[in-house]
Amino acid sequence: MLRTDPAATGPRARGSRAALLALASPLLILLALLGLLHRTGSSRWEVLPALLIGAGLLLTSISRRRYRRREMLRSLRQQRSG
């Protein structure tokens, strides 16, 4: 069921959710590395998916941020010259 409480969808709630999502992939990588250190033998392979997913999410986030900044700069330059 969807939340209809205005406080649950306000800017403060969205900011904290965004902060948690921003920390999700580094924490997933950290958790995978800790799991890798504490496991031995063939059970070390079990943490590989978490490590790959965390790294993929982090790299995707970085590339999207760079693309958005490049597009914003391009837009600002076009407005200035036009």
C-alpha cells in the first residue's frame, strides 16, 4: 500500500532516502569485501555477486553523474552564446 502521509514524502524524507541510496553501493562493496576476508575455500565465491553488483552500481552512478554535468555545461554554453 502506498503511503499518503505528507511527511513521508516531503523534501526531508526524499533527502534521507537519497542519502541511503547513495551509500548503498559502497556499503554493499564493503560488506562483500568483509565477507571475502572472513570466508575460506570455495565459500569465498559466494560474495562475488554482491561485489560485482556493488561495483556495477557505483560505476553506473559515476558515469551518469559525469554525463549530466557534461550536458548541463553544454546547455549553459549554448545559452551564453545564443
